[in-house]
Amino acid sequence: MSDESKPAFLITIDTEGDSMWSRPRDIDTRNAEYLPRFQELCERFDFRPTWLTNYEMAISDTFCEFGRDIIRRGTGEIGMHLHAWNSPPITPLTEDDLHHQPYLIEYPAQVIGAKVGYMTRLLQDTFGVSIESHRAGRWSLNGTYARILVEHGYKVDCSVTPTVSWATAKGNPAGNGGTDYSQYPAAAYFLDLDDLARPGNSPLLEVPMSILPLGCIGWIRARNRLSCLPGLARLKKRGSWLRPTPGNLQELLAVVDVVRRRKVSHLEFMLHSSEFMPGANLNFTSKSSIDALFDDLELLFETISRSFGGWTLGGYSAAVRAGRFPTLTV
């Protein structure tokens, strides 16, 4: 059972194919073979990951067997994650969707509805449970998308990245980029479907990603130590996430400490499933780097377990509705 005297720790894993950053023409799912190690680590700390699953993983026999076992034992949750460019029904938007990876919000509403409906039915039929948790592919949500999620019975979304704008990250090269979350709340709130940046009265709970904005003491301290790491320029622009990269344990601990001191109701961690497989991602390219990741996770989870209790997204959503955790109000 989750420790209800503590704020919630939410582990969210974008469960998708190998090396999606390389925009593959043929998508492999070998990373499904590497997930039990992480699940076992979570269970040692009584943490319950939410595996936000997209199309290619939902048809992977290896992942489906893994997911059904988690559901049977009550040690995690299956949610939905949708990559618009390869999730049926296939409706081309650009001259090469596999290359451009357009956002789902760039498609017509009827296409959004068809893709959400297909993925929801596929996951429900595959795993034999209601699918109520969601994260948008490439993080971008809008009012049309949110309404469609409500129509399909979703209770909780975790697409918002407070302080971060994806407007300069193109999907459709003729489009406007992704969602600008720079003025969105950091605390959990029920969405206003007419203005997703405001608390409202819809049934869809938003659980934003835990991100410290630029200027936080913890981020500055960690940034100074990590200034030589590849890819840091991108991270500097987007704040400090509760998301492991090579050598960033001190940054992660700083995020945990700031969130703990703010006494908010949730702390949200994320990784991609492919980041548990050597060479299937940009950050962890060897067995030794994966071993180092797990060494860091061991220390991180030990620290988090002192102040936070483990919940799935769906469990947290139900607890919020029961009055266990506060949210921002209208």
C-alpha cells in the first residue's frame, strides 16, 4: 500500500520503440527485454511505475507479457502514449511523417479522435483493464485533444511541462511547433478545457512534470557541475527535470529537495523505456552507462522514499478525487 502520510511520487515511463530520436524507418522494440530490471528496482522501494504505452509496444509480445504481469500483481499501471506519425489509423500529414514526427495536435480533430480511440481500444483489449492515464507524444496537448481524452474516459494527463515551451520544436515543418507551457502551473489541477493553463471543472486531472525553472539555486549548483556534458545547452533552455541523464544525480537530488521543501502534493519522474537498453537512446550507450544509471537510481529512490510515497498516475488521480491530495482550484 502507498504511504498516505506522504506526498506522492509518480514514476512515468514513455514506453516506446528503440532509438526514436533517430527517426527510424523501421521501429524495433528490443528495449522491452530490458524493463524488468527497472520494475524490480521500483518494487524494492514500493514504487509503482506508470508505463505510458504507444503503438509499437502495445503490439510487442515481450512488452505485453511484462505489462500483464504488472497488472496481475498490482505493481504498476498501463497508460497511453501516442506518437501520431505511426499510430493507426495512418493519415499522412506531411511528405514524410516518419521523418518530421508531427504532433497529434497538428491533425484535424476527426483524425485525433480516431487515433485516440484506436489506441485506447488496443490497450484495453490487450491488457484487460480500463486505460485512464495519458501523456501526449512529444509533450504537446491542446483543448481539442483534451476534450477527446475526456470523451474516451481518461481521468489523468501528464503532458504539461511547466516553464517549458515546445513552440520552436517543429513537427509539421509548415506548422507552429508544439505547446508553449511557459506560463502553466506546476501543481496538479483539473483542466479548464477552454484554457489548459487554468484550473477548471473538467474531469481530466493534469499532473505536470516536476521541472525547476532556470534560476533555482539547485539548478545553478548542478549546472555548474555539469557544464561539460553533451546536450546541456538544450537542458539549460528547458530547466531542470526529474529525468536522469549521465552524471546528473546531484541535479536530480536538488529537484527532489526543492519540491519537498515546497510541500506540493506530487513529485514526477520520467524516462523513456529505451533508456534502459544500451545503445537504444542518446544518453546511455553502453552496459556500463546503464549500470551507472541504476547506481544513481538506487541512491535517488532511497532519498525519495524518505519523504514521498509511491503511486501510479491512476491511483493518484483517484486519491485526489477522494480528497487525499489537494489541487489548484478555480
